[in-house]
Amino acid sequence: MTLNRPVTIHNVGTVRIGKGVVLDCAGDLAARGATSVFLVTTPPTRGLCAPLIGALEDRGLAVTVWDALTGEPTIQDFHDATREARQSRADAVVGLGGGSAMDVAKLVAALIDGRQTIEQAIGVDLLAGRALPLACIPTTAGTGSEVTPIAILGDEEEDLKKGVVSPFLVPDFAYLDPELTVSMPRAVTASTGVDALTHCIEAFANRFAHPMVDVFALDGMRLIAAHLERACTDGTDLVAREAMLRASYYGGLCLGPVNTAAVHALAYPLGGEFHIPHGVANSILLPHVLRFNLPAAPGRYAQIARAMGVAEGASEEATARAGIEFVAELSARIGIPAGLSGMGISANAIPHMASSAMKVTRLLERNLRDMTEDDAARIYEAAL
């Protein structure tokens, strides 16, 4: 046993999980002295806010709902939300929805006081603080944003996603209520579920991997392998829905201290330039990047296969390859698109995408195998 590198894990102050826990948010914010809540959501999840709004208003809290997000969030979306939050004189912020809503809520809570611009905060550990209390409530089981120190926005001028990474973005409260995920469409359940699987796999097979984080990653993989197809088949299966929320949460716990790697780096141009949903981009790329990475650490990838319940092969490499095929087959069974060409991407786009992906150095440096621009181009070609 060797000495591990130091690692820091920033935890949410209070995590509640179970049927109906979303209503506890009202009491928690009231206890923090909140009087005016700015609630960030999206049109598809607007209806899910009603019980929480009622609970907040019953405690005398004013609620302003901002649901203008129509896709993955941009810098302009952040500016629009922040302007309305200031007008509402918000003293607490709630993000209810998928990663998009939660990421905007995190940044509004941090930057509403105007001490910094969003441009000054983009990057790692550049955020000076967070101005307001923050609660995050996921309605999907994939991003783990309710527990991460990360928020991602699209820069429309550069056609690239950019991240703010800071412990100040970790929420004060997170509520994992499986009832809020029941109405999630099958396609969203599938893509966000494989996104969570990608978080766990990339954190485990990572140059910065750590035993403290491996525990979360392995259990997340186990839960997803056992429950994702169930959740896709029957959206009302609360056991499967809660298991997927736990898995997504575990994946989120991996992102702060370890983070992801090449799958996410290669997915960024797909979202920034072609507006492919983040989970779909990761899902399509995942098996191809795993095949590229396998020679660097067959034993590590064999452990991933075992965690997902894959039978032992004749060698660690054989077990690892079977695990990669399990991921590809699971994606196919739950309806993940087979390739990028079906998303409207042609081979002509590959050189520019490969060039853009190489700019995401904060993730590529974590990949177990060094990746060149030519390597990235070949992975995109395989994923067509």
C-alpha cells in the first residue's frame, strides 16, 4: 500500500433523500432566515415546482420563478436570471430541474451581489464567494450537480462550454426526491443515467483517482447497471428511481476531488457547436473512449466491469473488454443513439471538433492515456 495524494471533499451541508423530501426545503430555508426565494427551473419542470412553492408560501416566503431556460444554459441565460433575481430582492436561491437549472441557480447565488463578473469566475478556484443560501433539487438522475462544486455555461461567441469550479458552488441543501423524477421521459432517463455512469467510470479510471472517491464511483456503477434499464422501462418504479438518484449523487461526489476525463472533454464541442444534450454526447462517446483508454490500465477497467456485474473473463483485459461491451449494449437497449451521424454531424466537422476538444486541458490531463488531436479525431470517426 502506498501513500495517496492529499484530497479534499466538499460536502453539501444537508442532504435529504426519500419520497416527499422536497417539501422539507421550505422549513430549511425559513430556518436560515430567508424571506424571498428565487426559484430557477425549466418549462418541462415548471409544474413540479407547485408543491414546493405552496410550502414556501405557507411559511410566508415570497417566491419568484424563473423558467426561461430552453436548452443547456448559456452565459446570456445567466445574465437574464441574475437580473430577475436582483429585481425580486432574493435572499435565497433554489435550483429545481436538471443540471441546467441547478448550474444557473448555483451561479446566481454566487454572483448576485456583483462583486465579480461571470468572466472573472470562469476557471478553477477563481470564485470569491457565494452571496446567498442555495438549495438544489434534481429532477433527473445524471449530472449530480446538486452536490458538485462545478457549474457549466455555454459561451455562444466561442461555441464552447466553460466551467466555473469552486467549493463555493457546493449547495447548502440537496433534496433527492424520487417522485420528482417519475415524469422524466425515457430518453432523458437513458441519457442522464449514462451520464452518471460516465462520471463514475471516468473518476475511477483517472490519473487523479483516490480510494476515498473510488467507493462512490464503484457503488454508483453498481446501482446504474442494476437499475437504469428498470427506470427506463417503468418510470413509476420508485425503487429504481431512488437508486438512480443515489447513483447520480455518488457520481457528483466524484467530480469535485477527481473530476472526469476525455469523454467529457470530447463531448464539450458536441454541446457547444451542435447543441447535442450533454448526456447524449457522453453516452455516444463513452464506449469509444473506453476502448482507446483500455491499454493504459486493463486492471482498472476490469474492476469497473466487475462492479457492473460482468462475468470474469480469461484475463483482466478480457474482463475489461466485456465491461466495455456491456456499456455499449446497455446504451443500445435503453435507446441511446448509436452514432453522431444520426445527430446531424458529418465527418467534415471532425477536425474542428478535435481541435476544440484539445482545449479542455483540465479534463484531458486526467485521462489515463495521453490523447493527441489525431487520437481525438479517430475517436470521433469511430463514433460517427
